[in-house]
Amino acid sequence: MRLRLRVWRQQNARAKGRFVEYDLPDASPDMSLLEALDVVNEQLTLRGEEPIAFDHDCREGICGSCGLMIDGVPHGPRRATSACQLHARAFKDGDSITVEPFRARAFPVIKDLIVDRSALDRIIQAGGFISVTTGSAPEANAVAVPKQAAELAMDAAACIGCGACVAACPNASAMLFVAAKVSHLGLLSQGQPERAERAVKMVAQMDREGFGACTNHGECETVCPKRIRLEFIARLNRDYLRSAFAARPASDGEIGGG
């Protein structure tokens, strides 16, 4: 099959970028989009031109490195599919495919299709952990966890931190990412001691990084390759408000501040 890739090329964060078209007349329907970029880079290298810079690692849809805008949609047209698992057969023979980096103020372009997503790492560092001393690994059934809570925690923990939710949101909000990271710890008994503090710290760091506010458009849930649901944002909001009220000083006539 024949494909044309319209790829964003940008030398660095300060340079002015532009789209460049590349022709793939003999693309295999079974190659992934990243493999198509590999083929283009082989051609560019043979011609002595600079290859396209793009992020990738596992190529199995579990690391989150391959975040790309494909025809204006994070990760492309297939639901619950990361860019590295998107195959040429998802398109038609002769299609022109536009490939560009995620667009968000908190994700500055480094080069071509690579953006700096370290803001997500700093949000995790702000509170996405459990610091209690646990000693050696406990027996698996020593801590009773309700089945529903365990399943919800696993659903939230499936987040791979790719940033697609940010790229899709008209406000460039990271709320779905933060909600997943807060929820998968907050749903388990081991995460309870720091539950309130975790929500406050991670939301505060999100704001410092320049992400926008959530206004419930729902685009984040639609493009998430791991189907993280909006209900986790509601859980984050409840944890955040609960901690805010708990920390509020008592006013005259009130008993305690909680």
C-alpha cells in the first residue's frame, strides 16, 4: 500500500517548525506507524539527510513514550491503541497521514516529534508514592482489600503516563493523569496514611507546571490508550476537597476545623 507521511520537523525548541511530506510507496499493511517512520529514516540516512527524531521504547503499548498526534488525534484513530500499536492497515491505500508532536505549554518541543514530558514526572515526585516502611514483602493475602477496590486500583494503575489526555484536552489539563496516579494508591489500604496530602501536593504541582484546569470535556477519556475513566477525576476532586476542609482552621462558633 502507498502512504504519504506529513511529518512535523523542528530543529529545536527555539526554531520555527514546518511540515515535510515523505512518500512510502511500498508500505506493508502490517507495519506500525513507528516502523513506517523507521523506513522513512532509513531513506533519509541513505540520502545523507537528518532523520526524524521521535520518542519510543517498548513498542508494546505499555511505556507511554510514543505519544504522537496522528491526524489531529493523540495516538491516532483507533480507540485504546497507542501510536506504536497503530498499524498501517488502519488507514486506506493512498492516505496522507499527518504526524506531529503533542501540543501543550507544559510539553515544550525538544526536536521534531519529541516533547519534554518531565512535568508528569515532577507531579509523581510531588506525591505519587507511599513512603511508609513496609519491611519485607508481606504475604499476598495478609492485607484484606475489597475486590471492587482492588479492581478499580488496577484500572487506575494501568495509566502509562503518555500525556495523550493533556494533548486532547482543550485546556491542556493533566487531571486524568493525576487522578489515575492518586486513585490507584488511594484505593488501597497501604495508601491511606498519605491520601489527603498526596492529592493536595500533586494537584499543586500540576498547577505549577502550567497545565490547564479541567472543565469536563471528556476528550481525555476518549483518547486514553488504557481507557482511564473520568470517574477517577471525581475521586481526585473528592480527596482534594476532603483534605482542604480538614486543613481549614476553625472559625468562631465552630468546634474543630474538620
